[in-house]
Amino acid sequence: MSALLSVKELTAGYGGVPIIEAVNLDVAEHEISVIIGPNGAGKSTLLKTIFALTARSDGEVRFSGKDITGLRTAALVPLGIAMVPQSRNVFPTLTVEENLDVGTYAAPPPDKEAVRENVLTLFPDLRGKLDQAAGELSGGQRQMVAMGRALMSEPKLLLLDEPTAGLSPAYLEIIFDLLLDIRNRGVTILMVEQNAKQALRIADNGHVLVSGKNFISGTGEALLNDEAVRRSFLGGAAA
């Protein structure tokens, strides 16, 4: 299967200090790909660099066969890429409906009402809260708003930075189930996730970063059963 997203020798950081160095990563169409690793490994920096939120110093990013290296974030959304950051990912004073509408600004869908209906079908918890301020919702519901807003642009690729961070165990399971639903609707997902064991269980492929560099990549199942990965990143328990 051809790569929808291809990252080659990507190096990026802040203030001239590299956080990721010569990272390589491929994501195939219609898969869930997970980036795991210890704190400070550069996982979020990698995601932000792909979405042009962090300046790269070397390397290349290709999407759907096109070189998108150097394009601004605003130019990536119409191409079919959307991102949900870990924090500040909703507009708290705007209603749920207004938050969803914001997702159409950079790449207006041909039929906004139909897309919104699809989003509300995917996130039924939001249907009765369209007039409620997003800041009044629970953490899990805010995450649904953020993901729903990103899906309003009908992306081919959805980038997610720690989608289950700070959520209750109940909502954690709900979000992971929703990620499978999103993938099954044809959206490719690349996400950073600290709940590594649960993430690898739903992942088609996974990538482990250590100190800003590639450590190991493989299928979700293979990484779950890799002794070094289990010992260092999954608490040592067998899958």
C-alpha cells in the first residue's frame, strides 16, 4: 500500500536546538499509526513539524505524493490534513455549533450541513449540546468537539496529539473506539499517545521515538509483543 504521508530525514527544534533528528516515518492510507516514546522524545514536535507549526531545519514531508515541505499550515488544510492539538483545542466561549463551523473556514466542504450531520452521527453526545459553550463541557466532550471540528474540513489525514490526555478511564475507551470508527470511515490517523498499550492495540502500525530519533517501527501487534518495547514503554507486561 502506498504511503499517504512520508517523512524523510526530518530534523526540527526550537531556537536552533534540534528536538527531532533525521526522523523517518511512513503512514499508509486508511490506517491508524501511533507514535509512542518517553516524555521529551520529540513526539509532539514531530507532529507539529508535519503540520508546519514548528520550523524544520532539514528533511522532507510528502503528502499524497506531493512535496509539502515548507508549505504553511493554512495551505495544508485544503490539501486534506487536519490536526487536533493536545491543549487549547476548543474555543471555550464559542458554542459547540460555532466550534464545528470554525472547522470549515480553511477548507469549506461542498455541503456543510451534510458534513456536520456526519460529525454528529459520529459524536452523538454533542447533538444535544450544540448551543452550549464548549468550555462548559466535560474533558471527554471537549475532545469530541475538537475532533469533530477537525473532521468538518473532510480531511484525508487527521493528526492527533494526545487525544486521551487527562480523560477518565471511561472516556478513554470511548475515544479509542471513536478512532476506529473514524478510520473505518476512510480517514487516516497519525497520533501521539501516552497510553501506549491501548493505542498499539488499535494501531495498524506504530513508531517509537527515543531522544528525538527513530527507535523501532512495526505493526501494533509486533510492537506489543516486542520485548524491548514492552520493558521500556509498556510497563514490562506481556501483551
